Amino acid sequence: MCCYIGIEDLAANALIEIMVKDNRRFVTYKELEEYGSEVIRILRKKKIKAVLILSRDNTIDMFRDYSDIFKEVANDSGFGVELKDENITTDILITKFRSYLSLDVFLAFIEKSSLAKLGISA
């Protein structure tokens, strides 16, 4: 089995956790890279092949395909992904981006060491 994790899944799952634990609606690209690397490390440790897809082309595709949810923002923290408006809730993100995940991938997204890469504790 091989898992392919796209930037849209990574961003959505990071933002779900950040919104719940830190009440932010923004994640930097640097945080996403570190979070994604930790998710991949966790999956590989469980002997699950996993690939993170973070190319600029995929990022552009995410903003096009999910323009109703995400927008690219530059602020004091750096460049990153922000939720488009206040109407985007964790429930919407969970339904759209977690309902199809395998249990192993979901657990890697919420693992304590993954969340630490986002600057939040479990």
C-alpha cells in the first residue's frame, strides 16, 4: 500500500488541529513542510509507504480546486494558507478532508509529534 498525501489534505488537517487548539486560521508553508515530513516519518515507521506532494503546481491546483476554502496569504508569520472566510468551520473541513482517510493516515495527522511541528500540543 502506498499513500499519497496532497497539500490540500495536509493544509486542511493542519488547520483543523490549529483551529481547535490554537484558534488560528492560518498555517505557514514552513509549518506544513515540517508537519508533512513528520506525518510521513510516522507512516514509514509503521511500514506504510507514503509520499508527500508539495510541488508549486500542486499548491496552485489546490488554490484553484478549493478556492471556496483556501487562500494564499503573506503576513508577519510568513507565506502560507489561510481559510477563505469565517464560515469555514472545522466540521466542514472534517467532512471534506477526513471522511476518506485511512485510519493510519488520520492517526499520523493527529499524532503528538506531528502536532508539535505546528506549534501546538496534543
